[in-house]
Amino acid sequence: MDYKINNSSGLIVMFSIITVFAWSTGLAQSNVVNKYGLFIVNDVKLLQTEIAADSNKKMVDVKMVIPTLSLDLKYTTIHNFMHQSLYPYLQTTYVRLPVINALKKIVAELNAQKLTLKIFDAYRPYSITEKMWEAVKDSRYAADPATGSGHNRGVAVDLTLINLNTKKELAMGTGFDNFSDTAHADFTELPDSILRNRRLLVIVMEKYGFKSLRTEWWHYSLPDASNYEILNVSFENLKALNKKKKY
């Protein structure tokens, strides 16, 4: 009798150890250290845990919060430098909570001028950054996966200004994903009207905490990107997280 009880106790202890090991292994696999030594959040459950600890890490549905903002998500189409669809079909995109709060203020200010924002890209899964890098391998125009991108962290947006009534883009000198000096934020050999449009975008974005990227007039990000984990969570999972949420 004593032997059976001890054996059963041993089995219970062993089962408990296996259960804990399986849980911790699953968690470790969710927060993967890749070949560059970066922790990549692949599991939406781990993202939820991080959000519970810090609400600023919420990944928010842009159109749900700012319906007057326009979207032209280039990577859902073939109209991008990769000439292929990199994302599934999307009707919205996602950013961290501090980003959406800043964008709300920007859009409100622009609406008073009969303008609004058009977003080309925001959150970008890390796996897409890896794919882009293989095609470009130039850190002026594509994020090096060895460091990750503000897009991967949910704190960067690619955007432009449009007329609120006509929905036409203001002239900026180049289109999106233009890999030339003309697209640089500090390029000045352009008509005054275009320079004014670029300056207007810089002023309103910087007023609410964003920083521009020198080589891309359309790219802005919050400066504290390192406070946010690199994500490789699917758009489908982000959509599920945002159902019935209010921000």
C-alpha cells in the first residue's frame, strides 16, 4: 500500500513537472530568439499578456478609431516595390495605442484645414520585413531584420496628406516607395508648392511626437520604439483582438 501511494505521488510530481515544462517551452517558442538575437513575439496570447501589463502595447484598429482617415494599403496589392501582394486583403491596419492617440489629434487638426491623412502602411509582421530585406538589402530603403523595424513594433506609419473632400493626394514630388534622392525628406530641389506640402506634413506629425525618416518623406515613427516588442502576429489575430474593443 505504501509503495503504491509513493508511486502515485511520484507520478503526480512528474506530471506536474512535465506540465510546467510544456507551458514554459510553449511560452519560449512564442517569444523566439532568432538568428540575430532578437526576441520575436509570434503568439497572440503572449501579446495579450504584454498588453495586460502595459495598456500602451495595445494594437488598435485604425479605422475603428479614426473613420475619417483614408487607407491605401500598398502591400495588400501588387502596387509596391516588391510587385506582389505581401499582406492578405485588409480593410484596416493596426498601430500601438500611443500612435492612434496621436493620429486622432493630427486628423482632428487637419480636418479643420479640410485635409486628412492617407496611410500606406502601418503594422508590418516581422516575416515581411525579412522578405523585403532579401529583395533590397539597403538600409536606406528597407529595414534590416537584424534590428527590426518600427513597423514591426507597431509605432511607425507610412502616410501622406489628402484633400478631405476630393480625397486627392497633395503633391509630394514622388510616390510611395520611391528609392531615389528626390524622396528624401531633406531634398529641396522641388517646386515651392511641393516643399510646402512636405513641410506641412512634417510640422503636424512632429507636433504630436513623431519623427521623420530622412530617406522617406512618408515615413514617421514614435521615438521610443525600443519600448515595444517586435511582433510577427498575423493580421487575423489582431482583428480578433480588436473585436468589441473601444479605445
